[in-house]
Amino acid sequence: MSELKKFRLINKIEGYSFIILLFIAMPLKYSFGFPIATKIAGMIHGVLFMAFVYQLLEAMKDVPFNKKEALIYFILSLVPFGSFYTDKLCKEKEPATAIA
């Protein structure tokens, strides 16, 4: 599996964990009094975010990301639904596979 595919995979997973944290765990904590929801979802998201940053750095070595693109991808990871836009941008960088 190429570094770009690994990056796209962790990017999607981290994006979904961010959405779950914001739109499921946070309302459970503040509206329904279940603080454990944010502790669990927050910890999982934190680990996935660290994996995202690591994989972004690894992908920079293998794929021709310049520092500006990498910074944009990092900033998009901090915005809800931004990781899905990052995936769209990265899909364009993926080389076309030959159909045999």
C-alpha cells in the first residue's frame, strides 16, 4: 500500500472520528449528561489525529506534497468535514492504475 493510500485511509478515519466527537459525543455530554462519551470519543480521536499527522509527514516523503499543501491538509483536518475535501484533493494526486 502506498503512502498516499495510507494517508487517505487515516484521513478518512480521523475525519469520521472528528464528526462523531462533535455531533454525537458532545451532545451526549452537554445535553444528556454523559461525560464518558467525550472521554472515549476524544481519546480515540486524539490517537487517530496523531496517526494522521504522522502519516501526513510520511506521505510528504513519498508523494510530491509541498509544505504549503501539507499545511492546508493539516488545517483542513481541524475543520469539520475538511478531511473529506482533503481526500478529494489527494485523490487527484493518485496515479492512474492501468486497466488490463
